[in-house]
Amino acid sequence: AQTVTQSQPEMSVQEAETVTLSCTYDTSENNYYLFWYKQPPSRQMILVIRQEAYKQQNATENRFSVNFQKAAKSFSLKISDSQLGDTAMYFCAFMNSQMGGATNKLIFGTGTLLAVQP
Amino acid sequence: SQTIHQWPATLVQPVGSPLSLECTVEGTSNPNLYWYRQAAGRGLQLLFYSVGIGQISSEVPQNLSASRPQDRQFILSSKKLLLSDSGFYLCAWSVGGPGGELFFGEGSRLTVL
């Protein structure tokens, strides 16, 4: 069974600084997808960034980028120029790739609570 | 555009009472639908998912059940709530096909007393 581990329950960063959130996973599959989701206080969970395992290039979305190390099964999220609005719970998630009739089930880590300090 | 609605937002129920949480999706057809439970320090646990009307898969044995009476409606139920059913429940949807993003509702906080 696949598992996702986020070893940092809480982190803090100063506004405008850079912070990296860690995530490791365990799977015997070769094809899969990895996600970072953001859950702001009292707000809906939204997708931050998505990585396809067969792509070696790291995904980027504006100030958000990942460091995907497939051999090490590591998928860290880097937030550059942190803003107050980045304060949220961040979840790393794994999705198996199933050709035909994909159920798109997400397996989540326990989350990292990020506080951006002014 | 697609939207997802989930209600009620907050619910306080006594032990042994029934439960019904509802979720509807608008703006898409034949979505995959999911119920997750979020507990402090434990991330999100997938409870049920559905790939079509009347098709329900359960991920963990529990006191809850799910139903999908219409294409874009997903209901989480219990006949008799337990204290351990307290938590934050999230409904989500995705389009079919591998790697599709999940879109989440705003959640329902259930407290069982």
C-alpha cells in the first residue's frame, strides 16, 4: 500500500523569505501523480501544484515549485517570496495511475501547518 | 464553471442519532465523487468513492455508509452515530481519467456528543 509522510507538523517563515516543505512517499508503482494541496484557515482546499512521475522536469506554478526526486521518493514544495496569504495547512498527496476507469483516489500525508510571519 | 456544495457546514448530534451529509456538484457530468474525513494530526482519510450512480466503494470499515442517487449527488449517512464519528468531512469530485485533480467542498464539521 502507498503511504505519504510529512515529517514537519508545523513550520514558520518570515514574509518574503523562502520555505521548503518536505514530503516522502512509498510505492512500488512506476507511474503515478503527486500533488500539493493548500487548506487556508476556514477555507476550501485547493490545488497548489501537480507532478507527473514520468516527467523528470520539476513542476512550477509562479512562486511555488517542487523538487521531485523519484529514486528517493521525495517530493518537497518550495514557496518563494512567502506572503501572508500563504498561511495554511499544506498536504502532500499521492495518486496511482490506472489506465482505464481511473478512480483518482488521493492518499494524503498528515499535513504541515505553515505560518507566514509579518 | 463547476462548483461543489456541501451541507450542513456544522452539525452537532447526540450519540445514537442518524446522520445525513449531502454534497452536490454543478457544471459537470459523470464526475468521480469522494468522501474524506479529516482528523487532527492524521491528514485526510478516504472513506468512500463513486464512479457512477449507485456505484459505491468503501475504503475502510466503519459506521458510515454512502449513496449516490443521482449523477451529481453524493450522500454520507449513518443510522446511529458514535463518538468516534466526530470530525471534519470533505466531499470532492474529479473528472475521469488518470491524474485528474480533485476539487473539494468547504467541508462539514460533525460533533457527536
